[in-house]
Amino acid sequence: MRNRVTAYSEAEEHEVSNEVANRMSMFYAYPTPMLKMLSNSVTNFVEKNQALPLENTTDIFSTMANLCRCMIEDPAIVARFKNEGTVLFVLRVMVGAIILYDHVHPVGAFYRKSNIDIKSSIRLLKDQPPNTVETLLNARDGEKP
């Protein structure tokens, strides 16, 4: 019983206010928790299924990234979008696919002979209104140094 009382009183002394917790989360939380979860899941999938060629997994991501880029580059396709948020959604999918490809592929997405046209993808992001895609240009997979 005494250990419980001591533990309880020590916990009260170390209680953190919401304001301090919010400030701390800026340094300790993953910047993109969903992408971090996807990255971990893909890595686990690749490790557990080593009998499958790695190219099967990386080809999916490179195809998705290139398809998204081509969709946004084509004004006829963009004109068919009924919701203006669809462009931003497709750009988010493109960036997520590039990050996942970069995380899984042995040499990464930024290798010159990568299956993803990185220069065109970055150029496409930079051509968008600056306030809408700034976070996409700065996106990362959430790995802690």
C-alpha cells in the first residue's frame, strides 16, 4: 500500500500542463504520423515477404507517383475534377508515394535512374500556389535522427 501512495504522489509532482505538453510535442511527435505508420507497414511487409521481388513493391509506388503527376500536368484531366480539393489530394498521394518509394527502394527515389521523374514532380509542386503545397515540399517520412 505504501508503494502505491508514494508512486501516486510522485506522479502528481511530475504532471505536465497542456501548454508544456503542446510545446514538447513539437520536438517529439512525428511530423506525419500516418505516413510514418504506412512507412513502417511497408517496411514490415517487405521484410516478411522476402520471397516477393522488391520491384513489385517499388513499382507500385513509382507508378502511382508518375500517374498522379501526369494527372495534374494534364489540364483536361484537372478540368474534370468536380472538387477543387482533388488536385491537392492527388498531389498528396504523389508525395506520399515518392516518400514510400524512397524509403523502400535500396537507392531511393532521388537516384538519377529512379523510375520516378523527381525533377518533374518537384517542378509540378513548385508551380502550385505556394500556400497550398509548402508542407508537401517539406514532407518527410517522420524518421527521428
